[in-house]
Amino acid sequence: KQEVTQIPAALSVPEGENLVLNCSFTDSAIYNLQWFRQDPGKGLTSLLLIQSSQREQTSGRLNASLDKSSGRSTLYIAASQPGDSATYLCAVKEGNNRLAFGKGNQVVVIP
Amino acid sequence: GAGVSQSPSNKVTEKGKDVELRCDPISGHTALYWYRQSLGQGLEFLIYFQGNSAPDKSGLPSDRFSAERTGGSVSTLTIQRTQQEDSAVYLCASSLLVGHISDTQYFGPGTRLTVL
């Protein structure tokens, strides 16, 4: 059974610092990996999707890398802002179309 | 519609009652998914629809849980004889490119279920 782990579970950083969020998964047979953002009381917003054949994806201040062989992904958020405060979820898609999620990184950016 | 919608947004019920949760996917999306997010837990897959059929029901936690989808669109998740451990946020998602490596699932805002 696929297990997805996110470290750290929670972190606080001063505004302007770069954020580094880590995700690991146990089974490398994945279709893709997605990073989502979840705000309190809201649904999930997809941030980046990395196909299994890709190494990284970038969108604005966000960059996500994927090392499928070692079962790891990292989400970098440059020059963090208070509006980046949220829970970030990592999910891997397997051949059965379901997503397996980690428990999330809860981020607080301090103004 | 512009996105996935779910209703109700909040539901409080008494133990033993039945509840129905509704999901309206993005128009044209053939795949629909139900997940559950319990306090302190990650999102847990429940069931997946391709059109009106459910190829994968393996995530449903017990036979009290069932789901259907009609017209390749709206889906209803039904929980019978609710228990306190059913309290969670139930999230619905839909996607267009089933099985494709760039397939993205789009999530609704969820229904928060509280069983007293």
C-alpha cells in the first residue's frame, strides 16, 4: 500500500524567507505527483503537477521537484508572503486513478 | 459550472440517521471521486466513478456507505445509520483525462459532516 509522508508537519517562517516542504512516498510506480494548497474550510487547489517522466515543474514563485526512484518530492516557495499561509498537501496518482495523500505541511508566514 | 460544487456545506445529524451528500462535477468531466478527511488524518480515498459506473469501490469503509452517479454528472454519497466516527469533511473531485499522466483532479469545497 502506498504511503505518503510529509515533513515537517508544521512550520512558521518570517515573511520573505524561502519555504522548503518535503514529501516522500514508498512505491515509485506512480503516474504523477501533485502539490495542493488547502485553506481552512476550503477545498483543495492544485498548485503543480509533475508527470512521472518529469523532474520538476515551476509556476511563479513555486517550484516542485520529483525524484521518482528515491520516492521524494520537494516544493519550494520563494520569498514567502503572509498569503502563503495554508496547508500544503502532496498526492501521488497510482494506476488505479486514485490519489494517495500525505497529511500535509501546515505553513504560517509571519509578517 | 465554473468548478466542482458540493451540498450541503455543513451537515449535523444524530447517530443512527441516514445522510446524503451531493456533488456536482465540472461539466464534461467523466471521472468523479469521493474522499474523506478526518481530523488529524490525511485524505482517504472512498470511491471513483467513470461515467455512471464505479470501477473502484474499495475505499468505502463499510457497507453503510454507498454512492451513485446518474447521467454521468451528479453524484450522491449516502451514509446509512451514521456513527460518530463518520464525522469528517467529505470532498468530491472530478477530472477530464482519466488515466492520463497529466490528469488533474479538481476538488470541491467539501461537506463537513458532524454526527452527534
